[in-house]
Amino acid sequence: MVKSIYLYNSFNIKARHKRSIILIGNFDGLHLGHQKLFTLANKYKKKYSLSVGVLTFEPMPKMYFNKDIKNFRISNKKQKMDLLNKFKVDFVIVKKFDKKFSKIKSINFIKNILKKKLKSKFIFVSNNFRFGNKREGDVKQLIKCETKYNYKIVKPKPLIKNSKIVSSSLIRNYLQKGKLNESNKLLNRKWSIEGKVKKGKQLGKKIGFPTANIDIADYVLACPGVYAVRVRIKKNSKAIKGIANLGYRPTFNGKKILLEVHLFNFSGNLYDKDLTVEFLKFIRKEKKFKNVDQLKKQIKTDLSVARKTK
């Protein structure tokens, strides 16, 4: 049985979690670069008999400072916690990122939080990590304060794949361009969206193609189009293959982003059910058809591709 993570919403942590290994970051998507980091942290955990903790922020700072960014996340909060659990993290501090926290001076973050509150022993950060009011603090400052505040900074070299640094930004870029295969390789799993099935306009049903409609919330908007997918109706349930349209449904003059999923060989009511939709293959971009008959003809072709996808 997998031990669950101890979750904090403040820096007031239990004594057993002080003097630990702390990894700081958004860890959006928990990609191969992050996975390399956690593998190294677990080696430190074993060598020094210390706990491993993560300090992350909600909302993600970029979303806080850019209110117009609505669709950004690779993974939602629950998915992030599930992934951190797989990497043997002992505790997670999810700090609310607000105006007050954003104004903290970098030296006070080091002195009052990393040292006084957490008593950190090892601090893992990426080389471009910035913190404090107006992003004044950087890795150089953290290293400069090592001796005074009795911690050690660990900043592993970034992971390079095909001459590019593996990052959440790169994965978002790939998803937005329809390069699903590249994204999935860097995630080391199939990219997925979790969401609750909402009642829609039943447009699919009217053309003989019923779909489950899911609001993608603040997930990154991958390239609007048709995808071969695999769906789990509840955690660890048997996966059901299907096909999905992610986008605006231009043939029906849609304006809102929606994920519509059609499951193969399935009958049943999915309303209000929580689905996990894994994206297996990008089939084609979304397009506006002249009429519904043209759309139905294209759907048949798309179905054939999706059914053959493994």
C-alpha cells in the first residue's frame, strides 16, 4: 500500500518534517526533468536519513501575475499530488501565492522560512529559480547564504533531450502545436485531463454520436482537434478506448472550449462522473465543415484511426 503524503497549507510544519530535503517549484506535469530531480532527492534521503518535502504554490505564480492566463496547467492539483506520491515525497507545503507573500523580501524568505520555519538541510532548486519581491532573489543568493543559515543548495544540471532543455514550458508548447507524441515522451506517460461530466447541448447525440462533455478548467489548451483517447471512469478502473474532440466545435458555431469524449463499446449514464482522459494520438486539427453530413463523414474516418490506436 502506497503511503499518502502529509499536506500542509502553511510553513508551520511538524517537528518530524523539519531539517529535511526541500524541493521548491511548481512541478507542473512532473516531467522527466522533475523525475530526475526526485530520483536524486531520494538518494539523499537514503544517504542522510532525511524526509523529502516539496514547497509549491497555488495559484502558480505565473497565473497570479497574469490574470488573463486562463489555460495553463499540464496537470491539475490532484494529479500533481498523485504524481508526487509516486516519487516517495513525505510531505508537501502548498503555499497560497497572494499579494502579501509576493512582497516578501528574498533575504526574509531565506531567513524566516527556509531557515527558521523549515530548518532546511538540503534545498533543491532549478538554476533559473527566482523568489522574493520583484523576483529579486536567485540561486546565487541562496548559495551565498548557505554557511550562515546551515543548509546546502543542490541544483542538478537540466535534462537535455534532442538538444532542448526538458521543461513544463516546452511541453505546453508541444501540446499547443499538436505534438502530442513529443509531449508524452517528456512526461514519460500519456498526458491526461481529469474532469466531471457536465450536461451539454447533446449535439453529438443528435447526429448519432453521443459524447461526454468535460470542462477543461485551467488545463493548458492543447491544439484544438480530434484525439484518440483512453478513459477511466474512476480511479484504477479498466480503461475504455475512445475518441475526443478538444476545442470550440466551429461547425456548430461554438464559443466555449470543451472536451467531448465518445467511448467505444460503452453504454451508461456518465453525468456527474469523474473521468480521466488520457490522450494517445493527435488525429487532426479542428475544422469547420460546410454541413453536418460532411462532419459525419469525417467522424467515420476519425473513428477508424482512433480504433486502431494503441
